[in-house]
Amino acid sequence: MSLSRNGGANQAIAKYLSAVRSQLNMEIAYLGELVGEDIVFRSIDAPGLEHLASVGDRHLASAVYCKHILSGSLPRLIPNTSREPLCMELEITHLIPIGSHVGIPIYGSDGNVYGMFCCLSREPIEGIGPVDLKVAELFASLISDEIGHFISEQSSRAELSALIEEVIEKRAFSIVFQPIFDLSAMQVIGCEALSRFDMSVDASPAPWFQAARAVGLSEELEMAAFKAAVEAVRYLPDEFYVSVNLSPATILSVDVLAEIPAALHSRLVVEVAEEDKIKDDLAMAEALLPLRDVGLRIAIDDAGAGSAGIQRLVKLAPDIVKLDISLTKGIDMEIGKSAMAAAMVYFAAKTGAKVTAEGIETKAELCALQALGVHCGQGWFLGRPKPADTLTKTYSFEN
């Protein structure tokens, strides 16, 4: 269980090793994890003696002092190894050599032995005594706390990863569709596919995708939801376009086009979340080209939510600019929001794009957006997300 995955714990332990090594006036301090019959070095402080031990080194626990200290065959404090017959029998004593040694067991939060914290010097230190052992035990306790937190975090991470993997494997989510209206004709012309991970169609999926990102399964969960949305398109009216959300990371690393039937190329819009940091606009533009070449349209989601939003709009030249809900909310009462939306409408007019406002919740917001010339809109005031068949029954006869 490598500590390198947790920089905070590793740094804290490194500081403790350095502090106790200096306090005891010894040359080497290390933390070793017991893995089967072996001890594996996880952290080392050995200034000038780095050639003697490296992180990741593995030794048979019975060939070093660790196992013998745990069994009680060797004391925790050994000022002079030459006075311990068992030490003299061990090859490691003569190989380094080891003249003095302190070894304290490290326990996890479950009470099981994680490994050993040890300090050693090549020469005997006759003056080392019970007070020094107490110091070492104090630092060992601090290290045990760090290890306990680390193991707990790793356990929680493993459980979360297993949950996300199960959700992906069993498709333990549903896809709902929120209608998108032409604000001039007030007719439904499309919809946005949204993932739901519980029974409520209004529940936000954000925590699930954040959790997937935390355990390195973001792309897998996104693509599972994407495939499910694409499969559900057949239940929607042919005249509806369908927007699907993908993060920049997924677009850059996955062959999205391979998952889209050719018959749907003209109906799908890929929404790129503007609030999800795009590190390289040029790389993103290049990744979107194959999608555009076959007729897919591109939308920049949450436009206005990020500081680099305007430059990104220019570089990516989206077909649809989606106004962030933070701009839509209260736009009828705030001149600054109205001015920003007007700028987006002007940009769209000059570039041939369309503007869609998200999060319309009141009649006043709708009227303000219509007056500004915003082309399309969605939100609870206009229509809540619904399963594909329900959306079709609700709106197909209105168009």
C-alpha cells in the first residue's frame, strides 16, 4: 500500500522520521510495511547514506530486526548490537553494519500491525536509554495515526471505486431529457440528456461524477451515460435534436465518434462543460474536428461561468452557446447579467451560432431573454426533465 498515493501522509511521515532521527542522533530512520513475510520500505530519512536503502526495497522480515522485535526476541532499544547474540547472527548487522538500533511497531486504526518504524546507526550509541525510547514511541504513535488515516482513506476509496464500477456495469442509472424550446415560436425543438442515479428526476448527478473523478473512473462513467443517452434517442421524436454532456478530458481521451451511429450524426449536439477546465484549447478544437466533420454540432456549456469563457468561445467557435444558469437567474432584474447575455447574442449573430439559456425558472426571466433575442431556452418553468417516452407523449403533438 504505497504512501506515494497520499502526498500529505507521506510528507508528514517524512518529517517525523527526520525529526526523530535527529533527536536520537542516529543516521538512518525508516518506515517499513509488513507485506506477507517481507518488510517493504515505504519512507526513508538517511542523509548521505541513501545508497544503503531506497523506498520500495524489500527484505525478508526474519532477515532483519523487525520480525524479531515483534516476537519479543529482540528488545525495541538496542544501544549496542554486539551485546545481542541474535543481532550478531543476522547478516544484515554486518552488511550495513548496524551498531545501534531502535524499532517500534506501527499499528493501523484496526489494531493490526502495519509495519515497523526503525532508527539505526552504524556505530553503538551507549548513551541512548529509556527516555530516548519514549521519544521514539511518541513519534511512532504519530506515524501510526497518519497510517491509520491513510488506510482508512484507501479503504473508503476502494469502496467508492467498487460502487462506481457496479453502477457502470449494471447501468444503475437512468437517462431523462429536459425539453429545449425555441423562444420565438415557443415550441420544443430538442432536449438535453441528463443522468439520474436515484428515483428523483430532479436530483443532481454531479456528486456521482465528482466521486467517479476522485477514484479515476470519470471517463468510464461518462461514457456509460453517453451510450445510454444515445440508445434512448430512438424513443424521441425524429425532429428533436439531443444534447449530450461530455467533459474535456473524456473528449480528448476517448473515441466518442465510434459510439455514435451514423444515422444520429445530424441530431446530436455534444456539450463541452466550460466550467470543467480545458488545459489546451487547440487540442480541444482538434479533438472536436472529427465530430464536426460528420455533422455533429458542438455546444459550450455554462458559458459565462468561467473567467476564460470568452476566449474559449472564440477559439472553439461553438454552434450553440449555452448561457450558464448563474446568468439566467434574475436576468430580468440585473443589468449586468442582461448586458452579458446581450453580448453572447451579438457574438452568436456574428459567428452563426445560437444561444440557449439554461435554468429559466420564472416568467419574468423568460420574457427578458426573449427581449434580448436569445434563441432557445430550457428550465423548470418551461419543462422539467422526463424519461424519453414521457417527453415524447408530452410534446410531440404540440409541434
